[in-house]
Amino acid sequence: MVACLVGGCLWAQDKPGKRERKKNLVVKEWNTKAGAKTPYLDNMVTYDELGRKIEEIEYASYGQKKRTVYKYEGTSTKCVQQEEYDDKNHITRIKKFEYNEDGTRSKQYNYKPNGKLESTKEFEYSYK
């Protein structure tokens, strides 16, 4: 990006977009209890080379509390499936998503670990 002012030109860099800043990023959240000196890992989010969230892990004092894996089709930024895991890394739920043409979510399908459909959710958007 080049900005020209009266009397000369000012060279400036474009700020990278939100997704660009997250490429191959790992964000760790650490907590420290009042009166304690040692922090403990509370949450960790991992992004892929396209800046898409691919995994989120929530921790407890004993280790992993919950893990969610996000899946995409090709280079799309729309998550088509989420897999949720418990503290023993066993799958507890699978969520699959459909989208409207404008990119908003239209449906969510919730499956049990055995693949049986448990419920569906439909999204409705309205403007005032």
C-alpha cells in the first residue's frame, strides 16, 4: 500500500488479515491460582497453514478435559465437521454443518459416537 501526501509519498505495509495472522499459530492460555506460583495450561488452540482453527483443547488439573477437532473441505474456511472428545480422548459427539449460499450456517446435525443421528438444529436469520 502506498499513500501519497502533499509533498511526497509515504510507504506503509498492509496489515495482515485476521486469518493471515493465524497461519500455523498455537495459542496457549495459562492460569495461576491465587497464592500459587506455578501456572497451569488451561486451553490451547491450534490453527493450520490457512489460518483455520483445527483443534481446541481444554485442560483441567488432571490433564485434558475436552478436545474439539475441526474439519474442512479443501481450502474452504467453512467448518463442515466437528469431533468432540472427552478427557480419555474418546469421541463423544460428531457435528456436521451445512451452509447457505451467503456463507451462513443453515443446518447442524449431531451424531452419537456410533454414528447414529441424535438431533438436528436449523438456523434462521432475520433482520430488523
